[in-house]
Amino acid sequence: MEFKFKHIQNFFIKNWRLATLVVVAIIFFTGTSFYNYTVQQEDYVKWLSPDETANYTFAKLYGQENTLTIFEKYNLTVNNLIAPRSFRSDNGWLKPVSFLGIILIYGKIASFFSYKLIPYLTPIFASIGIIYFYLLIKNFFGRRNAYYSALLLSVFPVYIYYSVRSMFHNVLFTVLIIAGLFHLSKALSRSKNKYLSLINYSISGLFLGLATMTRTSELIWLAPIVLIIFLSNIKHLSLLKITLFLSTFFIALMPMLHYNQILYGSPLNGGYPEMNQSVQNIYQASGDLAVSSISANFANVKSNFQIISQNIFHFGFKLKQSLKVFYYYLPHMFPWLFMFGSFGFILFFKKISKWKKKHYLFIINYVFLSIVLVFYYGSWQFHDNPDPNSFTIGNSYTRYWLPIYLGLLPFTSMTIIKLAKFFRNKKIVLGLKITAFLLIASFSISFVIFSSEEGLATSRKNQINQRNELTKVLSLTENNSVIITQYHDKLLFPERKIIVGLFNDKHLVKQYSILAMQVPVYYYNFTFPQKDIDYLNSKRLAEFDLAINPVETITDSFTLYKLELK
């Protein structure tokens, strides 16, 4: 008995970093789960964005009924108009718009346990991700750096925020990438245990396949990175290793390909029509590019290359906008990460003569993914916040650039380690490291909770208050009613049928009148001045024999109206 205790004690002493990170991961899970635990109730599970609402709705549906569609019969009469944001309707069937990965993964887990677990799955994966991040960084920069990097990850604002906002794809995707790259690095480490190496190839392919299923659009940088890794280790590859990796990769993709065929008519199609068209254009142009290259038809090569480029940068390539967004969402929002990370980068480059192949691979791949992510997403304009001049943690850029932030953490750790070396006294060094971590942690956690109108404290208060708003609207509307709204679909669905719309389109108003013949129709939005109601009743709605009448003012800004046939 004493021998076993000493053996266990020695194991923990030898692996104290990993042991403490397990404790950190447990604390992280508890902290990031607290929000949903206190806000979500048995009869009130609501989310802060349409994407989260759709992902939760379909994950729950898939877990309970093994399906990804909801039939809305009234859509057959109004051109598929009844659908919240992040949903689409085809011939009356409501379907997810976004990538299917999080829905299928979380839904399958829920089928074994309970749908009540779904809001907490991202915190679980994120906690595991802290451990995997340590293991991955250790392979490149050693235990000490990896330990500090993992600690920094556990308090990094974006990682915390989108673990709490648990129905977004991005943290799950990032964790799957980290896990996949770790097992790939282990597979390529030339272990003496050949069977363990083959297992790592298989696990890596599985994780990277699940990551691809979760955010397929990220193949734009993920596929080249994996290709670079394989090409740089081509001497140590074999047909068996490549086959195992590709087999598990495509096995992981099979559920997505299956449901893409069922939902969207092709294994390669998704819920975004624009992306489907882009994929088709890129596929065709790539084939033509290959033929043109072989035949040395340089005019066609140039033309097809332009087609590929235009479809990848669907919203254009906007250099100035990308750099502006980069400034606001890295140096401006996280100055400590940018300054410490940049200084660590310089320190690392000063030792370039000591670099090994793995260091070159890390730098090349990190710089490549950073450039792609900055200019790909930076060329888009996201207005998640109603104020277009607002730069907050809740805007999409932060979650899309999560890999960039994480890649800077090892260099931030290098800076902290270097600064601590100026002092020889071990106690002072330890104290400085703890102080630096606590300062960063306090800043980060405060930023996540209190930083803006999208901070968790404000979001929690708003989400709790909205319960009263929902209760009022539901008490004033029939169970089969349709509510036209612009912002409240995430609150009112699925208790009520939703149309996202206004009265500025005559074609929409015509559909409202058709619908009003079949079910009660309401409008819930900002309170109208009386002159606007008079205009609608005498002009726009009158053209289609409709009238709008106030039912009740629900909040200081929003009123419920009913649309009725004259």
C-alpha cells in the first residue's frame, strides 16, 4: 500500500504541470458553465444570437429525433417566408443555414445522455482544449513555455467568452484543430512504437475531420497547413500512414456529407447558397486551371486563377479595412497580448540559428494562417453589434481570429520567462511570474464580464429581463400565431412562428395578407409614432386590405401589434 502511494506521489511530482492544469481545466469548466447554469432554466433556454439559437434547436432535435428538419406547413402558401435568422425554408422544411458539425456532434452526445447537457458541451471541450494546448505547445517549445501558455489560454478573454457563448462553433473547432495537430505531431515524431504512431495518425485524421465538419470554410488555411506538414515529413510517410489519416478524416466527414445530400441536394453543398455557388465555381476553375497549366495555355491559367481568387474573397479583397480591423481586434483590444507576443516573436527570431525543422514549420504555418484569416475575414464587414462603430468582444472577428490569438500565447510566455530571468532569486522570479499571470487574469476576466454592452454581466441581466418580455408576448398571442419581427426571433422562437421582416417591401406585405387569412399575425418591434401607424393603415397595408393595431406596449421601446384583415 505504501509502495503504491509513493508511486502515485512520484508520478504527480514528475508531472506537476499537467496535474495543476487538470485542476485549472476543472475550474475553467465550472466558471464558464456558471453563466448558462444561472440564466438557462428548464422552461427558458434562450440564446444571444440567431446562430446559437439555430445550433441549439437542431442539436436538440437531432439528439431527440435523429432529424435535422422542421416542417412548417404555412410556408407552402407564403413562399417559405416563415423562418428565423440562421434558418432556411425549402418547400416548407426548416433547415440549418450554418455548418452542421456542432449540431451533429452535440446532438449525437445528447442522444446518449440528455439534451440538457448541450449548453455545457463547449465548456467541456474548451477545458479539454487547455490540456491539449499544453501538450501541443510542449512539442515545439518545451514544458515550461507550454505550461505558461496553457495558463494564459485558460484566462484569455475570447476563449472564455465563446466557451460561455456555448452554441457558437469556434471554440469547438479550435479545440479539435489543437487535438488533431497534437496527434499528428506525435505521429510524425518517429516514435519507436510503430503501432502508437499509426494510432496517432488515425486519431489526428478523426479530429481534423470533425474540425472540418464544424467549420468547413476554414479549409482555406487548414488544408494547406496539413499539406505543408506532410510534405515536410514526406521521407517518413508511408502509404499505410497516409491511408489511415485520410480514412479517419473522411469517416469523420461522412455524417456531414450524408446530411448535406439530404438537406441541400449534394454532399458538397451546405446551408449557404452563396458558398455552394463559390465551391462549384472553385471546383470547376481548379479543374480548368490544371488542364490549362499542363497545356501551357497561360491566358486560361490567369482567367481561372482570377475566378478562384474572386470566389475565395467573395466580398472582395480590402487591404485597408483588413488592417483597420486587425488593429482594433488585436493591438487595441488586447495590448498585453500584442506587445508581449511581438517581443517574444523577436526573442525567438534572435535564436533562429538554433531552430529545428519543427520551429520553422510552426512559424511558417502560423504566419500563413494569420495572413489568411486577417485578410479573408477582415475583408468582410460584420455588424453583430447594432452600432457599426463599436469594437467589442462580441463581434465576429474575435471568434474567427481565435487561432491567431492562441498562436501568440507561446511568444507571450517567452517574454514573461525572459523578463523573469533578470532576477536570480528564485522566490522573486516565482513571485513575478505569479504577479504577471494574476494581472493578466484579472484584466482578462474583468474584460469578459464588464467590458462593454456585450460583456457577460450586461448580457446576463438582459437575458434574465427578456424572460418577462417573452412571457408577456406569449400571453397576448395564440399558440399558432406568426410574429413578424426584426430582432426578437431568437427570443420568440420556437414558441411562436417567426417572420424576419418589415413593411418596406410590398411583396412581403402581400404575403402577410395571405397569411393573415389562415393564422393570427402580429408585429413586434420598435414602437411606432402615431403618424407611422396612420401611414401604414392608409397607404402601405391598405393596398392589401390589412390594418395594424397596437395590442400592448411590452417594454419602453417595443410594442406588440396585430395585423388584421379589413
